[in-house]
Amino acid sequence: MAKIVDHKYSINDAFRECFFVVPDYQREYVWTDKEVHQLLDDINDEMDGSSKEYFIGTILVSPTDLTNHYEVIDGQQRLTTFFLVLCALKHLFKGEPQYQMISELISSSYVNSAGDVITTLKLDPRYENASDLMAKIVEINSDPVTTRNAIQAAGIPSFGSLENLLNSYDTVYRYLKDNYQENGNLKKYWGYLANNVVFIQISTDVSSALKIFETINERGIGLNPMDLLKNLLFTQVKKDDFTKLKDRWKKITSPLEKNKEKPLRFLRYYLMANYRIDNKRSDYVVREDEIYDWFINKTNAALCDYQNKPFDFVQHVVKNVDRFIDYSSGRGNDGQYNLQMNNLKRLCGGAFSLHYILLLAASNFPKHLFDHFVVQLESFLFYYIFTKTPTKELERNFSLWADELRQISNETDSKKQIERYNQFLGDRFVKSISSKEYELSDYLKRYSLNSMQQYRTRYLLAKLTQYVDMAYKGVKTPGAIDEYTVLDIEHILPNNPSSELRNDFTINNPGADYDEYKNRLGNLTLLEKPINIVASNDFFLKKCEEYKKSKYYLTSSIPGLTVVGSNTSINRINQMLKSFTEWKATSIDERQEMLSTLAKEIWKVEDYK
């Protein structure tokens, strides 16, 4: 390892003597209001009547070819925050002697090898657009609102880490304004910050610095596994390849960031979808706090082979990120809009995501097989989501089943592949669903509008309505359910009844609670908005005149079934439906039973043929 030099710096000395460069391959600025406030509060508590030094830890840097210029390997969150503090103090001290001094800590000049005078910021973040944004903050030298408006006017983007920088400047500025309103107090704060807040700067070459960084953070202290993995990969390549690796890494983080997906959740699913997971708990699951330890395990490192082929490994992760984003956006394994995936997305919403483990594991299926798998997965998940099965049970199974799906993907004989796939469906999905049949039936018989999130109730009603329409028209292949999910959820027994209607129900349904029955599944149907407005909160028989006008047979059949011929698709679906001449508690119970029976016909697992 190269020579290591350490030096104690105060904030004043550090920004007076050093130029800090945050290289573009490093982690971007991720601190939020919480971390910034904590740092400022700690300093505030420490300076209260004290002249002692406040130690903020170590900063790990690597010297560049320019004198006193250092690449920041670890500590840029703290250094960047202190730089923003200096920017805020500069504006607040406008017209005071401190103004010029702080200005010299924010930017300064040096002579390069050609003899040119170069003026640059004392902290220069080189990741995407951050340098422009930071320079603009310094140039504007104003309050946060004016600064943000000027940055927007300049066309500098402000999302992700750039938004974090702007938010932190806002937090710092307002903290100083709120806590040090009097000029004398602000001067005392600046005096303590400049002279008493100190850190140890450790300086060595890049390779050694990265290894030290890994050692310091090997237990995940202060960094999440995504950051640690990134650093681990940089230790596997030469410095000349840093930019190349950084560019590849951005293809992992940028799509996740732009789609507001959680990087650690993706990383967990990536591991369980692509590798055999063995642990002491024997649950085949990787928790977020175990991700980095999993990667540095020798056996697992050999599986990933990131030590010998770091770029191949990163490309493999990138491919999985692309698929993960596609699936979460309703696209299939060919990157195109996918009807089956769209339906699955409507079922799962944002509350359930474990199915990505299986989808990623099945990514290399032929498109026809993948699309079929998504439909079967939807049926499987319907049973588990609508019985509110704990996800812990699914997580373990999905990790194991992912191994089987990868093996099926690798089968080169198409006939054998289909045989193994159908065997998987039988062993995993069909058996699981069979064990849940009674539980689901019982749950659906008790289901009400408040049993689950409303988007899932819409999904349930949309699929039921679509199924009846398909049967009515003799259509075999389902289309998108989008047109159904935008319909109004109509309460047949009105949601806001007149006192006359409520009293009528109470008299004719002794012992039945109106407010319970109005939200029961059997009392709900989908209806076009114009018709719903007319139907309003009227009595059942008057509503029926409007229901007849609906183009959706599950609703229009409530007052009476349409009979056509002797063996038509309409008559066949009529055998599963009920019509009603009055609307009582027993009617709602009967319709709820009917919808529960229909559900079993819709959500079932079928072999690929």
C-alpha cells in the first residue's frame, strides 16, 4: 500500500488550503433535511459556551497532479454540506468583514503548469450537472428561493442529487436565520465553525484510498450496500477504467432514480432472482443489511465473478435493472407494452413487489411462455393477496422457485422446456392455490369496500365485469381491463341514502346493519358515470331502469337476464348469474356468493398448451 499521510484540519484551514474534487465515479450527494439538521444541531449543542474542538470524523482523499487538489473518496456528504454552510454564511454576512474571508474559502485562484490563473470552487462536485449547479449557487449569492428560481431559469436540471443540494442549501440557510438572528450570535457561530470544528484528513493514492474506504465501511457504517458494492467494483479495476465503470454504473442507478424505485429493494430481488441463496437461517432470503456481506463472501463472489470480470457483472446488473423497470412499467420481457403485465401491475399496485423475483428469474423465457407465466402468476398472487397471506412465506418460496425458473430458462429443447414449465405450475402454483381455496372463498364472502385498498377493489370488479362481458360475447382472449378500472363503483344500496330509504331497509331487513351491507361486495357494481349520476341514491326499482342501459352485462343483468337462443354464449353465462326483483340483505348475500363463484373461474392456473 502507498504512503498514507494524515493531517488535522479545521473547517477554515481545510477550505483555505485545499481544493476538494468529488470525482464523477463517486457517490452523489444524498443527504436529506434529516442528516443536515443533525449535523447542524450537533455543532450547535457542542458550541454552547464551549471552546473545545468538535471532531466530525475522518475525510479520505487522494491527491491529484495539481498541488493541494484532492479527490474525495469518503466524506463528501459532510464536506459538501459545510461548503453549502459557507455559501449561506457569505450571503448573510454581506457588507461585513467576514464576507470577503468566507468568499476566499468558497472559491480561489491558482496557477497551472502553463502559467494561467485558474479560478475555481474549493469544492467541485464532478458528477452530472452538479458542478454547474454549485457554481450557480455561488454566483447568485442569495436566499434559497431566489437561488432556486435562477437555477430553473438557467435550465440546470434539479432532480435526484441536484435536488438534494438545493434542498440542503435551503435547510442550512433557514437554520442559520432561525437560530442566529442577531449578528453577534452569527459571528460566534462562524468563529466556532471556522476554528473548532475539525476533522482528520487521510491522504493516499486512489487504489489504497478505495481499500481503506472498503475497510472503514465493511459493516455498512454510514453507507448503504449499493454504495459499498460500487466501491467494491472500483477496487477491481485500474484508475484508467474508472470513467468507463462510472458510466456503466450510472445505467444502474439513473433508471432506478428516475422511476423512483428503491435501489436496495432492486438489489435484493436481483440476488434472489439470479443466484442460489444459502444462509445460516436456511430461509434462502437476503435482507437489505446482508447484501454487502453476501457479495464479499468468497463463494458468492465466485458466483458473480465481479473480481475477474467486473464489467460483465455490471452489465448483467444493468440488464436486470432494465427488465425491472420494464416490468414495473407494465412492459414484458421484450420491452414492449404487455397486456398481461399491465393486469398484474393493477393487482399488485405499489403495495406488493415480491413477484419481481420470479419475473426477473423468468426473464429469459421465450415471449409466449413468459406472457403465459405472467397470467398464471397473476392468478397465484390473487389468492395470496386477497387472503392477506404474510409476505414472509412468499419471500422464502420465491427465492427457491427462482432457481427452478432459471433452470427452465436454460432448457434448450423447447418441448422439454414446456414440460418442465407445466410441471412447475402444477407443483408450485396449483398446489398452493388449492390449499387456499376455502380461505379465499370465505374471505370473498365477507369482502367489503374497505377490506382492501380501493384500487384492488376496482381491479376485482373490473376482472369480474370483463369476464362476464367476454362470456356474453363469446370472446376467448381477454383484452386490457383499463376501460373497466375508470368506471364508477356504484352502490346498489345507496351510499348516501335518504332517511326514507334507510328506514325502508331497516324495516324489511331486521337485524341487518345498513352501513355494513351498503359496502359489501355483493352491493357493488361498475357503472358508466353518466348513468350513475342519473341513478343517484334512488330506490332499487328506479335504479334498475338505469342499470338496463349499461353496456356491461354484469350490471345490466341485475334487473333481468338477456335470453337468446338455446345454447348461446349468453345463455351459458346466464347459468352463473342472478337477477333480482327486489334488493334486500339476502339479495346482497346471494350476489356476493355469485361473485365469489365467478372469481374461481377467472383466477385459475392452466398449463401452457
